[in-house]
Amino acid sequence: MSAVLDKPRAKVASAPAKTAVAVRKPETSIADIRAWIVSADEKLEMAYDAAEKGESVDVLLDHICHSVMLEPVRIIHCEDLTQADAQRVYDSLFPALACIQGAIKLADGTVLQHALEEAFELLDTAQTALDPVNEAVRSLAEGDTERDEHSPDHPHAAPIAAPVESERDDEDFDPYCLMLQARDVAEAAFHEGGSDAIWGLHSLIEQTVSKVSAVVEAENATDEDVRNDASADLAGTLAVVHAVNNDTVDNPLLYGVASLIRMAKWQIDTEIDRLARARLERGAA
């Protein structure tokens, strides 16, 4: 009986494991970040132009486009951008994003909503890319924060030798309008499902509005008491906003409220400083 023998198979060398080719993702550049911020600013301007004049969203967009966005847009266009500049843009986008969230709520269901959401997404992406840990920022020179200019978020950064203006620019001075916006955004926060505390905050803002109105309507330009009272009330209201918007609430609309109140207070405090310096100059003359 013959056995059928299977022919032994030659050992086949195992194929070498394929080496994964690392594909380097392109790094985000400062040019990309600049393009996102510029595009968002353009969308915000288009939304402002399309908004119905006099409506709450129109007033808020006016503030966003012509006040809040000025700082990040100006800095991102600086030549020889530094890490300090990038940090300033990063920080300045917080109030911008908060205010835009408020505008989105006010524009809910309108033709403005989509453009505002796109602007928010662009700025949010830009801010994420500006995080100090990212290569685009780490590749910049460190820079010097002393070149920071006077801004609402840094009210004491103005040089003491700055020229004193004898008269304020009434087109820019409108803390009353800013407080009306803060009131409307606080109301939107309440209707979104807010608590009694948020409605209480809305009522407090209503009271503060009357104090700020007295500043705008004051016939006596040297009446410091009216301005000091309004500034103190705004500081108290701002503290209440921060207390209400704690870690358990964390309502993005209230960040917008805080930004608007801070801007109104800064305008009044700047007016107080301007009048005080003008008085000192007159006394020294």
C-alpha cells in the first residue's frame, strides 16, 4: 500500500509590515486666522446692514461691529504680530463671541440668523487657533505688552500724557443705548429658560438704565455726582451679573450682558477722567 505524501511547502517569508507614512497636516497659519476674522467681520457688517433699524438686534449689531470687533480686527492686521498681540486678540474675542450669541438669539428665525451663526463659527475657530499652545502662535516673537493701546477691556492702559479733549464725541458716547441693549439681551436670556435670578437681574438693569439716562441728559457737563453714581451702580450691576452667571448657570447671553455693561461703565468713567483732567489743565493755566 502506497501512501500519498503531500509535497512539503516551502516556507514563505512573511511580508514586512507596511510602515505607515505619517501625513503631516498643514498647520494653521496667522494668515488663515486673519482671513477668518476678516470674513466674520464682513458677515457681521452685512447682518448689521440688513437688520431693521431701531430693533434690539440692530442696536446690538451696531455695538458689535463698531465697538467690540474693532480691537481684534485692528490687532490681527498689525505687522510683525507677536505672541502678546495674539493673546490680546484671543482675549478680545470672548466678549465678541458672547455678544454674537446674544444677537443670534435676538435674530432667531430671521434672515440674519444664518449669517450670524457663520460669523460666530469663524471667530470661534480663529480663537481656538490663537491658543498659545498652537504652533502658529508659538512661532511668533514674544513681544511686549507695553505696546497695548487704550481699550474698553484695559481702561487704565491709556498713557497719562494723552491729549485732553475739551469736548466728548457724542456719536461715540452713548452708555444709555448700551444699557438698553444689555436689558434686551438679559430679557432674551430669561425667555430662553432662565431663572428668577436672571429676571431679577433684568429688573436691576432697568433701574440702572435710569441712572445712566441721567448722565446722558445731564445739562451740567461738570456734574460729577451724576456720573459717579451711575458708575457705582454699573459696577454693582456688573457684580450681580457675575454672581448670577456662576458655574452652574454659565449662560452665554449673560456674558454679552456683562460686556455691554462694562462698555457703558468704561464710557462714563472715561468721561469722568476727561472732565477731571480738563479741570486740572484749566487750573494750571
